[in-house]
Amino acid sequence: MSNPTVAPLIDKLINELAYPLLDLDTIDDFLSQHDYSVLFFTQDVERFPESNDVAVVLPELIKTFPQMTPAIISRNSEQKLQSLYGFRSWPALVFMKGREYLGTMTGIQDWGDYLSEIPRILAAKPSRPPSIGIPIVLN
């Protein structure tokens, strides 16, 4: 599976830290295998340079919240999955409990915001993601 990007910081997450690169065909299986996960939607780092900032912060978030399993969403699947999870800006971290949606954080945040918001998100009851259009159905 390819990720059409030349973004060394994001490539490092995939190649050095072994974060899986997910697409429409692999996301469901990944989510089913993990109690808590965080999906990183990078979009084009040229247009959304904050994606590089999030790529630096994400490994630190995983150290702080080790119950979360991280994954990168392949660029060729981001638009369809964005409509499923209903966020409106890039980059985005989508938090999941199994295959159920918990919440989203977009852009780069202050460290304190991550420390206060992520525990709240992880403790929330799963809910339906906010919709920005007609949702797609995954298997």
C-alpha cells in the first residue's frame, strides 16, 4: 500500500516506529484488533504543515497513553474516511474504542490540551461521529 507523500516525519512513523498504514481495506481489521486506537489523518503536508508537528507529538502521546495503538491513514483513503468520521480540518487524530468512535482532535494542540482532552475522550461512551455528508459503510 502506498502513501503518496514525501514527508520524512510521517515516513518515520511508518518505517521506523512501525505504525501501520491503513486504507479502506485494512482499517476495519485493525480497529477490531485493538481496544483503543488513534488514527492519524495527515493530508498533504505541503498544504497542512501542522501534520509535521503532529507527527512529532504523536509518539510522545503514545508514550503517555500506552493503551492507544497508533496508525496512519493512507492518503488515498483519507477523503472517504474523513466523511465517515466527520472532522472538518487537517491534520486530525481520530480516537476509537474498537470499531466505535470516541472523538477527534484537529490541528496541533498545546501539550496541556492533549493531557486534559485525551483522557476525557478515552473515558467517553462511544458515539456516532459528527457527519459532514453521506457516510460510507465499511464491512
